[in-house]
Amino acid sequence: MITLLFICLTIPLIILLAYLYKVSKVMRRIKTKGKLNINSWMRMTRAERYAIDEEEKKDSFKRKKMLLNQIRKEYKNLSQSKHK
């Protein structure tokens, strides 16, 4: 009875620790995204490469959107100053 309870508690704990290790491994790779070389990129799984690529796309989109908004504001200010 006690061994069954021990096994039932140990297996989920081992699975949880393995999952946390895998997540931390991926997060370490994401943090060093600027330092990736071709060998480390190819050693990653397809899902890991996809996740890093998606993060880079999101960052790029945010930067482009901010730049476009800044250009629009500057253009608006210039056009308003010319009309005065």
C-alpha cells in the first residue's frame, strides 16, 4: 500500500522535473538567440527552432510598428507646421 502510494507520487514528480528541465533548456536557448551559430541551430528540434523564429518575428513586427507610428507622428507634425 505504501509502495503504491510512493510510486503514484514519484512518477508525476519525475515527469514534472523532466518538463521543467526541458523548458529551462529552451528558455536558455531563447535568451542567447543572438549568439546562435549554425551548429547549435541545427542541433535544436524543429519545435525549438520554430519557437525562436516566432519570437524574432514578433520582435521585428513590434519594432516596425513603432517606427511606422513614429514616422506618422513626425509627418503629421510637419504637415501641421507648414499649414500655419
